[in-house]
Amino acid sequence: MLRKLDIVGNRLTETEADDARVLLYIAPTEEETRHLVSECRIDAHTLASALDPDELGRLEFEPDHAAIIVKRPKQYSSEDNFLFKITSVGVFLFREKLILVVAEDTLRFEGKQFQNVRSLTDIILKMIFRCIHHFEEHLRVFSMISDELERKINTAMENRHLLNMFTLGKSLVYYLNAISSNGRVMDKIKTNAQRLGLTPEDVEFLDDVLIENNQCRELANTYSQVLSSLMDARVSVVSNNLNVLMKALTLVMISIMMPTLVISVFSMNVKLPMDQEGSMIPFWFIVALATASGAAVLLLWKHKRL
């Protein structure tokens, strides 16, 4: 699918004009892919990399355009089961045209970041800044989910919540790699600022974006280290909860077994040292003895706990 946009009044606005300066291709069809490769002379491998979520961010220069791969968070759904994924954005900067290629329609050009758009290069920098902001939002969600899972693990006797925590830690590693990759791309953009046609205002804004990305990387690294360091402790918590449950079940079994043993002994077909004819005293004696044995087990367990 193709969306056409242009800069109107310092804002990026959708248009139907054939001379639109910004072209957004969403999951391009085979026909659109052929057009991009043959007419726009975009390298087929680079175009495929723009749709590959595992591709690292990079900046390459072709004879008539610059190709940039930027990483951004993928839209999360409940089916992902705590696995936050990464997607790529292909940015192809020509002299008078900007082509963006994405795998799904989640790229937005509204909000505070796109209030004052000056040029095509400014769009690229603002889009990267939006991606960093998106990473930061997901990291805040990571923190909330981690706290909730930790509360559940403290009382859990199963591995489900622990496995969710492992998946969350795996997602953080992917996010950290993606954020670091974006940082390397921005460093290379700054190095080639003149070749890309960046203005002094663009370079100044790029410095701010680099600082924001470094802070985002440090935050992701902190979350990842904390999650990894506490993982063994949380495994021990689940194991300890299971041990406590097994201890309680064992106590219940012993409490039931002792009265059963007493009654079984007095139920044998042997003569007892008491009057067994015409009196209920032996019956109540056996019941009292069985009850006392169960109570003795409970009292002994309570004494040992103290």
C-alpha cells in the first residue's frame, strides 16, 4: 500500500498529488517492489532489509540516494505473550524525494515531534526521535509488567509467571540491541552530515536525539541487568513456595495417618485389656486416643516451627 505525503505549512500532510515528496510504502506488493527496484533504483537486498525485523540498523550511500535502516518497536498484541518484538524502517533519501518502507502501518507523523517540519532530512531525524520515544514508552511498560509479575511470583507455585519473566528479559535484550543499533546509525549520520545535506539546525537537533537515545539505552541496560540479577532469586522463591506447600501437605497426611494407625491397631481381631461387652467405654477411649495422636502431631509441628 502506498501513502503520499508532503510538507504543507511546516506539517507533514497526506496528499494525492503525483509530485508528493514523501512516499510511504506499507508492506509493498510485488508490483510496488519491482517499481522501487527498477524505477527508483533501490538495491533489492537493502529493500528486503527494510522489511526484515532481524536486520541491524545501518547507513549506506548509493549513487543517487542514501539508504538508512532504523529500528523501532513493533506493535504489541496479547498473542505475543510478553514477547516484545522489533521491526525495521527503510529510509531512502533522494535529492527531492523521501521514500519510507515499513512492514506494517504503524508509522505516525503527528504529535509534538512533527509540529515544525522544515525539510526531508528533518523528517528523518524527527522519525528517529519518535522511534526513541516509542522505545521509552515500552520500557515504562516493561517496568510495570515486571513489578506485577514479581508480585505474582512471590506467591506462585508454578512456572508460568517465571517463564513470562524470562520472555520479558529476552525482549529487553532485543530492545537494547535495537537502541544501540540506532545510536550507531545516528553517529554515522552525524559524521556524514554534509553529504546528507543536514543544516546546522539539523545537526543541533541530531545531537539532542543522540543524547535521548543514550539515555534510553542506559535505561534499557539498567532494566536488563536488574531483571537478570534477580532472576535466580525469583526461581528460588518459586522453589521455596513449592517446598512450603509440600511441607503442609506432608503434615496433613501425617495428621490423618496417626489416628488411622491407632484405630487400625485396636480394630485387630485380638482380645483387648478392657471390657468389650455391653460398654461404650472402649469405643470412646479409642476415639479419644486417635484424636490425641492427631493433636500431638499438630502441636509438635507448631513447636518445631517456633
